Amino acid sequence: MSEKEQQTEDVEALKARIAEFEAENEKLRQTIAEAMQTLTAYVEKEKQAAIKDILEKANFCEDELKRLDLAQLKLVQKSVNSVKGTVKNIRSAGPEGRSESGLTVGDLFHKE
């Protein structure tokens, strides 16, 4: 085989390999696009659930909440849940739970 024929075969083999890589690259792009669509749908669903939960427990503007990203919403949601738990704990302290001084935070909450 001559040197020119060898070069021609090498070029053809390289073109075939490039075509394989391009096909594989296209499959990967499609997979990434599908994954992004799935992730975007998941994040949107999680955002809606967080917004609904926050609005049920606190007085926030829904439009402002919709502008937040998921991480920010989760932080607000956690804060709201933490505060709600604190209020519940204060309410449940009740007038029965006496301290050394005889006055508790629950007494103040239940004061008539």
C-alpha cells in the first residue's frame, strides 16, 4: 500500500470516528435537555408546594414569594415553621406551668 493510500484510509477512519463522536454528543445533549426539563418541573412543583405551605401559615405576599428561588423559599418555610412551633410551645405552656417566680410566658399568653 502506498503512502497516499494509507493517508486516505487514515483520513476516512478519522472521519468515521468523528461521526461516531458527533452522534454520541447529540445523544448526550438530548439526555441533558430531558434531565433539565425534569429538574425544572420538579423545582417548580417544590416551589408551589413551599409557597402554599408558607401562605397557609403566615401572612406573606404571594407575588413576592413567587420571585424567590427554591432555596430561598425553603429557608422562609423553615423559619415560618420554626416560629409557628415556638408560638405553639408558648400556648401549650399554659398557666399550669409555674416557674420559681410564679409567672411564665404561657401565663402572659393566656392572660385574660
